[in-house]
Amino acid sequence: MNELEEVEYTEIVGVGKYMPSISISSLSSEEKRQLWTHLKAYHPDVAAYLTIASGDGGFCKLMSEFDGDLMLSEDYFPAELKRKHQSKLLPV
């Protein structure tokens, strides 16, 4: 086989499951407080990670440089906020 010949390889690629998410920056201040209280009570590992990430200068700079938005799976939201968010997505 010479260098100009193309070789095709079959590759199996994993596919992730769609996870509905909510942008934390789209929440009002009161909604952010509700979410934070809920995370600390029911998802302390996520709350700890967000605390570490928010204090990480590199992470914050990366988010700023790329105009990043922090998305969090709906699974971590209290039911009230989840319903409110879902109602915004439904066609009128």
C-alpha cells in the first residue's frame, strides 16, 4: 500500500443521551437562590463542584473568553423551577 491510498476504518462512536438543561445565567436572582438552596440540600456533590468551579480563576476566564454559559441538567432543579422553565419552552 502506498502513501496515497486511503484506508477506511470502521469505528464505533458512543452516543450520549439528550439531557434537558437550563442555563443558570437565565435565572433571576431569586431563582438562583432557590436553586442553590435545593442543590445544597439534595445534591451536595453538585453544589461543591459549582463552588470549586466558581473560585477557579482558569475556569472563570475560560467562560469569559468564550462567552460561556453554565448549563445544568434539569434533574438537579427543584420541581417548581423545572416546571417554570419547561413552560417557557412550550409553544403558545
